[in-house]
Amino acid sequence: MRLEYFQLIDRIVALDLDARTVEAHAKIPPTSTIFEGHFPGHPLMPGVLLIESMAQTSGWLIIGLTKFERMPFLASVREAKLRSFVSPDQALTITARVVHEGSGFTVTKATIEVSGKVVADSELTFRLTAFPDPNLRAGMKLAAAAIGFPAPSQPSPAPLPNPPPQAGEGRVRERGG
């Protein structure tokens, strides 16, 4: 996680386009200039950055669903709950799922867990637009590669003839640290 650059996701570890879900991992850095002021002597991850982590995770899901054709911009945060403090050096598991789409907007529900315990959750609304600049799309593709986001141009592997039903079918999954 690179707080000063607003790169709050370290790795996309699961993307299921059929189920419209995503899972990301991020590790809060042990030191950051942000912690010098939030709070001196008692560093805590700012709640707005936890919300931004959920927004970025949701955004990657939307980009995957639109195959890099639309850029999601955060438009609304509803019912955000910061349930527990998050400290430097803690590992986050961030999940998001699409709950509604339409009229150029997508709504997600996102959750952050630390050691299996929910520490934050929210409903997030995104406005979807065409990429306003080809440089933004190119930059997002570079950022995607850096966090292990599945490349949009890679086709899914062809299924075997008459495969037996399996749990999680249609899932693109990648594990990383």
C-alpha cells in the first residue's frame, strides 16, 4: 500500500465476473507520514482511506465487468460504518459485490476485514463514463498489472467438453502476497 500515492490496494486475489464479486488484499504500511498527524503517538488508518480502499476495490470490479471500457468515479458513500480501529502493519481483506446497475451508475457493497473480523463496510455508488483520456486508460492498465488484476484482453480458458459441475465456475482467481 502506498498511501501518499493513493494506491491502497496491493493485490487483487479473486475476481468473479459471473458472481460480480472481487477480493483484494492490502497491508497497512508500518510507517507513513499520514500517521504522524493521525494521531501523534497513536497511529491509526484514517477512516476516509478505509472508505477509499473499498472504493478502489469496487472500482476494479467495475472495470473488470466493463472490460476497461468505462471508468468508475465515486459518486456517493452511504451507510459507511467504521467498526474498529485499523493500525499500521495490519493486513486487510477487502471484498465488494455489485448490488445494482443502471442509468450510468453502479452500486456496490464493500467490506474490510482484519483477521476475519469486519472493521468497515459501506454502500458505494459510482458514475460510469467513457475514459476521458486515453492516458488515463493506459495508466489504469499499468496499475492493474501492478496489482495482479486480470488483463482484459486475455480470454478465459476454454472449458473441457462436458465438464463436471464445480463450485466457483466462471471464477478468475489469482493468489498473491
